[in-house]
Amino acid sequence: MLKSEILPLLLLPFIAGLVSCGQQSSTRLDYQMGEKVALGPLTYNVVQTTWKNDLGDGFKIRSPQQRFLLVSLSVTNGGGKEIALPLLSLEGERGQTITELENMDGVPNPIGILRTVAPAQTLQGTILFDTGLASYRLRLTDGNEPGTERVAWVNIPLRMDVDTGVQTPIPGPH
């Protein structure tokens, strides 16, 4: 064989190795709460979750069909154009899909329904779901059209906060 024919054959494994290294870093799909999730120009961070039996106060109490799950998050647009964010959804342990609620009455710091993120802007707030007590995965997208979008999931473990408010004394002899 000629030297000019051998050189491309020797470089082939090296090039294949470089290509596979680049693919490994972009295939992660599952994240934990608090981790930054980079999807195209968007970077998400799911900060906190809270379960509620009802929302609002006074005469504007709102009850769920099951339980309210409030998810606090931020979304930063690192791209060069404005991006419209769709409603987000949860995926249950059995594959069921729960879509974010559009009615944000009683939600503290709602992120809103019609939401766009301008370049170099961060949008922060709370989204709302009505669902049963369980662990879920929050489905995030890069803002592209359905069918061409990239998707990642953030694990939302079932975590019940203990109420540490004022304790009532136990009646009985002292």
C-alpha cells in the first residue's frame, strides 16, 4: 500500500473517537431538582416543589380534584432570539401525562401562561399541576416546534414537608 492510502486508514479510529465523545455529553436526559438543564438555547433550573390541599384565602379558596403541586423554576434564554415556552407536563410512574394548569389563581409568583423569554433574559416563577401524591418527571423542551424539539426530564420525588408550626399541647394531667 502507498503511504497516501495508509494515512486515512490510521486516522479513521481517531476521528470516530472524537465524534463519539461529542455525542456522549449531549445525550443526558434525566436530571435532579437543583441541577441546571441546558436544552439548546434554554437553561432550566427546577428549584422547589410544594404540595397544597388548597390555594388562595378568604372567599377565594380554590380546591384541587386531587392535590396541587407547585413547581418553582427559572428559565434562561442564552440564544439570540425570543423563545415562546409551551405549557409543561409531568410524566407519572406508569407513563401517564399531567399537563400544567392554565388557571393560576392563588399561585404565589406565577410564571404565567403566555410566556416568552427574550435573549439574555431569565424568567422565574411557579407552575401548577393538579395530581395525586406520587413521584414524577417534569418534561422540559428547548422551545422548538413539536416533533423537532429536544426534551429532558427533571425527577420530582415525592417529598412531604412536615408542618413545623405552633404545636398544640396534649390535654391531660400536668
